[in-house]
Amino acid sequence: MSDLLYRCPRTNLNVQAWLHDDPAPEKARDFEGITCPACTQLHFINRTTGKLLGEDAS
């Protein structure tokens, strides 16, 4: 089990999510759909970096 920390774009809160499995090396660039506990919306988050889909690289 692995954890993932990201910033919710709706509430601007830091949110911790738990994933059932660690990302495989070939899936390191994949995004996972996660239901946000802060706003109850679905966010797509990079499993390796914690960046949201569409988020700036900076």
C-alpha cells in the first residue's frame, strides 16, 4: 500500500490518499482517478509525482 499527497484544486487543501498497490515502473506516467475526501469530486493524479492532470509543471 502506498500513500499519495496532493493539493485539492477546489478547496486548496493538502490531501492524503491511499493506493492499494505501488505503481509498476511501466505505469509510472499513468494517472489514477481518486475521489477526493476534501471535496468528494474525482481528481486524476499522477501516481508517481502526485501532480493533478492538467496541472502546470512548475
